[in-house]
Amino acid sequence: MAAAAIGGVIIARPDLIPVMVAGGQFTQVATSLNFVGGLGFLVAAVYFVTRRFYGATLFVNHCLLFGTAALLFEISVIWDATWWLWHAVRFAAYLVAAVFMLKFIFNSLSAQAASEARMRDFALSASDWFWEMGPDLKFTYLSERVFSAVGVTPDYYLGKTREDIADGEKDTPAWRVHVDTLRRHETFTGFEYSRRSPDGQPHIISTSGIPVFDEKGAFQGYRGTATDITPTRAAEQDYRLLFEGANDGIMVRDIDTREILECNDVFARMLGYEKEEVIGLLVTDIIGLPMIEGREDMLTRLRPGESVAIERLYKRKDGSVFPVEISSTVIDRGGRKVVLNFARGNHRTEGPRRRSPKGTAAASPGATGGQFGLFRARLDDQRNLLV
């Protein structure tokens, strides 16, 4: 802006421009301005020598050349050899500046290409795929990962909305909330919908997205990720079938707060409760005798996957007590340590059993045989998907 203003003044009032040449010689004004400028370039060269940053060497050379040219100007006469040398040095300074600019542009383009290649590598190696929608909420881009995930090429999605590609009923509360969220141009997370691949296999897709706006605040569409969670949902279904179908009582509780987080119907009936009544109780509410803290400390020392088998007295809702044999396994559920308990009524009173050395229940036909062992073996197969 300052340069434009000065230029405008010079055009409007050329008489204000100082005289630089008179009688074939540079005027005192010209040499003084040149000396001050050259001195500034030399000071800048010293400054850049003391700094370490990208392009510092080029800046030093650029400033030294211009500073040297200023000194030559002081002793030059128009058309003499020194005058031509002054021009040559100035030209070299401009070449240095040009080299810097070209190098900067080249490095910027190289960095951009490397960033794009890195993003492509991430997109190909990730389990998720990336997508974009336009202002009309139709897909404009999908990464190649979608083909290996659900067997459909990205081109199939282009120009379609999410409703166009999804299977099943869409007039549901979840779909209505999702569509309203899109129309309000709001962020959404973990929306799930189903679709079938060309071979007829069902897939459950989980997707998240953020709205995109231009510099004026106009809505431009969405960008987001999606992933095929079919294996996870199948594992959860298998887990639930095993959990609810077992003949033994199963209970999950927090290892620190001792709150019961989940149980099956068998466990609830064993205590004379409805299932909903058990959830939220503390373990101390169902223990027939005061808890032995040593046993609790033993559980807290277990690493995820390790187990211990003990015998306890459980207290029913009506206050009566009965012996149970419990096999406890510590599980890391999203960073939260919980205890998975298998409880079976037991009329023996043998006391606590030893902790197994490698994370399996201690040897005991009552604690690890039959459905205990079957359930735990099948649970291990699902653990990587569930916790």
C-alpha cells in the first residue's frame, strides 16, 4: 500500500522526484540514498549470518551483493568500467533472489507432493475410507479403500446421497435425526447404516463427518470417514448369545468401584432379583460375609486376561446365603479394568483356589469344566473385537 501511494504521488507530481543525474554525473542525493541503502544491506547481511533459518545463506549473499554494489556506485562514473561492474553486481544480486524464489517454490511443491503421497498411503493402509459430499449432500469423492472394504468402487457412490446407497428402512428415528443433522450442517459421529455388497453380503457401516464452509461461511458440503463394523457387530451378537444362553451365572463389574455393570438372567435368578435390579448394585451388596480385602487386592494385581478361582457366600434378595464357586477374569474394556465373573452354585467349602500362572482359571472341574470352559474359550476368540 505504501509503495502504491508513493507511486501515485510521483505520477501526479513528477516535480517532487529528486534529481539523480546532472551534467552526466550522479547527484549528491543519488549517492547519499545509495550509500544509506547499501549500508542497510550490509547490516542485514551481518544479521542473517547470526541467524539459522531456511534460506539464510541466500539472504546473506543477496545482501552482500547489493551492499557491494552500493559501494561501487559511490566511485562509479556513468559508462565507465566501475559503472558496468556496479550493474553486474546488482544483476548477480537479482539472480540470487531468483534462485531463492525458485528453490522456495520447488521445495513447496515437493512438500505438497510428499504430503499428498503420505495421505494416499494412510488412506490405503487405514481400515477406514474417506469421503466428501457437496452442498446437495451427494457424494463427490471416496477413497479407494471403500472397494476392498465393501466391494464397491468409488464411482458407484458419486452423485448419490447416503439414503440412496443404504439398505433397509430409512423412516426410523435414527435416520430422521441423521438427515436433520445434515440439513442443519452439523457435525455427526458414529452414525450406523446397513448396505449389501454386490455379492449380497450385508455390511454395517459406521460413519462420521464434519461440515465444510468457505471463507464467506457458505456451506460447501461434508468431509468424513467411514468404516465397516460388521465383524464387530457380529462378535457382539455372538457374545450376547453366549452371555444370555449360558447355564451359569455371569456378571461384569468394575474392579475399582465394585459396581455391577452387567449380568445375565441366570445370575439375577440365582440371587432372587430381576436382572434390572442387579445392575448398579455393589458386589458388597450380594456378599454373604464381609469381603476379605486380600481377595480384592489379588484381583487388582491381575493383568488383563489373567484369572483366579475362589469360593464365596452370596446373599440372596431375601437375605439367605448360599455358597458359589466363582471364576474371575480381568478384562481391559477401553482402558477400564473390569472383572468378568462366572458363578456356579457350590455345596463344597474348600476356600480360595490358586491363581493360574498364565491367565487361565485354576484347575478345578467345577470352575473350569463344562460351560465355564466353553464360554471362556469362545469369549477369548471375540475379545480382540470387543475390548
